[in-house]
Amino acid sequence: MSTKPKTNFTLNILNGLSLAIVVALIPGAVFSAIVKLFGTAPAAVEISHMLNLMPSFLPVFAGFAVASLFKLGFIEAAAMAGAGAVGAGVATFTPKGFLLNGSGDIINLGITLAISAALTLLLANRLGQFKMLLLPAIVLVIGGGIGFLTLPYSRLVSQWIGQLINTATTLQPLLMGIIVGMAFAAWWSHRFHPSGLPQRSVLAVSAPVQPILASWRPASHWL
């Protein structure tokens, strides 16, 4: 049986994550240093707040990007974006409301979007006129709920990977290069298949690396 549909599904998830990471994180990484040159000027402070807010929208951007790659409509995209926001854990529940905190867990976001995408593809054409009412709720409760349940365990994995890479960087350069290279090669080799490199594989590879970078250097340090 051909593995192409499964490969395309995985690529759409990884490429959607990669595009969202670029859109959400790069502006802050590029322009935060420039904004700091203006000190405490009111305009600079406001721009800094805008840049710091962008990473928290990463799950929403990822949901729309993945839906776009699957050629889904706005309703499906919005449902996946909502589930992604829940699964990534960017919002913390407090007695006074929601507290946004960083970009969330990228690994768990990928898991949540994969479940939400599969659920959306399964139900999108079966709900008829009730799609607008039922699909967002179903995807949010099931896809986002599963992501919410797996979030604590995914965070442990992300922290363990980050600690491993961080420890490797404190060793001698040669050993450090071997360990970091092995960590990257494990993901890179997974991207190969018999027909060669998939299209847009460079973007796809950056998604698994992001949780390592996020754990190794907190987001507040590169915004």
C-alpha cells in the first residue's frame, strides 16, 4: 500500500507548523533588538508589546496554515486553530481570566493539529448544513481535549530534550557537535522516503527543531 497519503499528511502538519513558527517568532527576533535602541520611548514600548504578543498566536497561525495546506475552508481552519490554542497550552486558567504565556508546547501543538486535521477531514463533508454549528465544537472538544490531556507529558519530553541539548553544548566542541548532529540527524533521516526528499522538506525539518530551541533558550531571551 502506498505511503504517499500518510507522507503528505505528515508534511502538511510539519510545514504548517514551520510557517507559523516563522510568522510568529521571526518578527520579534529580528526587530526586538532594533526597538531596544529607542529605550523607554512610548512608541518603542508599544511596539515591543506587540512583538511580545505575537508568539502567543503561534497555535492560531499554525491551525490556519495546516488547514490551508489541506485546502480546507474557513470554518475548518478556525476549528483547528481553536483546538491548537488549547493543545499548545498558551493560555493558563486563572480566577481573573486567561493568562497568555509564550508560544506553548510545539510538540503537543503538532499532536493536537494532527488529531484535529484527521477529525476535520473525516467530518467536514458529513455534517451538511450543521457543519458551522457542530464542527468547531467537535474539533475543539475532542482534538483540543486530547491535546490538553497530553500536554503535561509532552512538556516533560520537551524539557528532557532541551536539557539534553543544553548539556551537550557545555561539553567539548567535538563531543558537542556529535551529540547535536545525532539529534538533528534523527529527525532528518525520518524525512527521507524511497522517492527522495519530499518537497518543502527544509521547512518541515525546522518544526521538530523548534521545541529544542525553545527549551534551550527561553522565548523571552530572543524576543
